[in-house]
Amino acid sequence: MRQDTAAMPPPSAPLLPSFRIQGFRAFRDLEIPRLGRVNLIVGKNNVGKTTLLEAIKVYAAGLDAPWEIRELLERRQEIRRGSPREKSSPQIDIERAFFQPISPSGHASISLGPSDEEKQLLIEPTLLVPANDNKTPEEQFFAHVYPEGNAQEGDEVWEVGLGGVPIRHVPLRLLSDVHSFQVSDPRQRGLRLGPKGVLTCGYLPARGIDRFNIGALWDSIVLTANEQSTLQALRIIAPDIERVSLVEDPRQKGMRYALIVRKTRSTPEPLHSMGDGMNRIFELALSLVSAKDGLLLIDEVENGVHYSAQEQLWRFIFEASSQLNVQVFATTHSWDCIAAFQKAASSHPEDGMLISLAQTDGDIKATVFNEGDLEIITRESIEVR
């Protein structure tokens, strides 16, 4: 039932037709030869489902990839404790971004992107050296423009390249320093030129969206067709919802929360009172419509959503992602979620792919199943998780 890698791409080609990860975190060399518009990632605990999402997010960040890696390591609390005796301060364990153990030669690198090498992102630790005559004019220009943080010749840096062209150098001391700025803001780096992100990329963690970000997402879609798409998603659970509005939380300045108006109620009520499933669907719909022409990554997509509503949720994801040109990657460990995905994918046979990650001879490998395979898997209850 392995997906035929020689098959023709679907009529509506996804933004990422394939994806390869080399040297990143748990993946020595993981290749996914074909992707769909909507991809469900399954596998046992600790096999790398969330790490696959993180790798895609790092790739989408383009030249900001080192800072995306720093953020994910900080989020995972991968920090080396300081030593009072040596008067050293805590540092982000930046080496943990690379596949472990690092080879005896000490050389490590990360390569991410489609199988087409011209579109791959490469990150390599190196020493900053002056531009020389062997470099093209473009390489010499970027070698001078893109060192940041007052980097000096001889400093340890991460060299970031796109399509084989090194473009940017980020000092290792900045990436490791727990007190350094979160550097997505170019004003903190003095950068004005050059390419940045490769793709728009939204991320919905298993724990949900940070409350500080909900308001900005809502403001970006209110009074547009995307507001109606969000309401459509909420009606999966509560068909009588008429309106949604975000209001200031009187207890916390700058924080907002959602109120809903229902046909069967005389007064608005907080969305949170409707339960975890309703909040999850609201955040998912917001994230999806905000990722137009880009990628959306969803960790543990089924969280809080009753199994009886999951097929409708997947149908919404398939339809909205097609309308908005969004490629979706979601993880799950739920059989109900896989079965619901298959039923929804049957109406979109070229768009749905299931990616099963498994340990094979000490390496993590991916097996890709299309909609036809999924029908057999669910009918025969074949274990793919």
C-alpha cells in the first residue's frame, strides 16, 4: 500500500510537493516523496510527529530559520544550566537542533525543503571569514550585509543558504544567549535587504493559540468572507450560532475573549462556556483562514473535538484549504481521527495523504498512503499509528 512515488502530481499541486529533512533533531534523513493539500501525520509516541511540523515551520521561515530554531528549543526548555563556579550563565542548548550524536568529525548541518535541491534551505555552523574573489558578486554582497550582532571575522556563526547560495551569517553567541532579543523584528538586527520567509506559515499548537494572538487573528478577518468561514466551522458543533465578537477582558489589559450570539439565547455568552471542542474549532478556523496562500501546521488536531464532529471538521478543512490555497499538515494519535479523515478525503481523492512515521533499523522513515489506501486501512482496521 506504499504510495507510488512515480505517480503524477494532483491537478491542484500543493505548495510543497515533497519534503526532505536531513540532520534536524530526531531525523538523520527523512524523505516524504509526495505530499497532498491536506496531510495527516501519524505514528507512535516520540517518533517525531511534532518535530516534522517544526521542520516545516523552520523551512517556511527562510533566512529567519536560525531564530525559529532558537524559539522552538526555548519553547521545549532545552537550556544548559549555568555554573556558579565557572561564572557561566544559562544558555540555550543550540546544538540540540542537529541530529544526535554529531559525527566524530564535529561537522553538522541541517537541510530542509522539497526534493528539488534548488529550493532547499541549508544551515551549517562555520567560522565567519571575509569575502574573497572566489565568491560571486551576490555572495560577496550578502557576506558583508548579513553578518549581524556585530559579528567579527573568526566568530562562530550559523551560515544560512537557500538553493545552495550562502546568504546570511548569525553569530552562535546570539542564538545561545537566553537574554538576546527575539529577532524576527528586523529593526533589532539592522537588516533592510534580502529575502526572508519562504512561505506564509501558521501554527496551531496542541495547547492552543496564545491568548495574546487571538485578537490580532480575528481583526485580520472580521467583516470579510473569512469571518463567515469561521462561523461555518463553529456551526459544526452549534448550528444556531449567528455572530462572534471579541471584547476586552476587564481583568487583563490587552487581552480579549470571544462572545457568541445564538438564535436560542437572549444574551451573548462566552465562547469558552461552550467547551474545549468549540474553542479548538474556533482557533483552527481562525488559523486556517489566516494562512491563505501558505501552510498551516496543527499539532494534535483532534484535541477537545468529540469523535462525532470530526468528519465534519475534516470536510471543512478540505474545502477551506482548497478555496484559500492552504496546505495543511496535522498530527494525531487517534483512530477516530484517522477514520474521519478518510471519510472526508473520499470526496477529495487527490488532496488527502496520510503519512505514517515509524522507527526502521534505528532510523525514522515515512510511508505515504493515498485516499485509496486509506479506505482499505480503515475498512480492515490496519494499524498505522
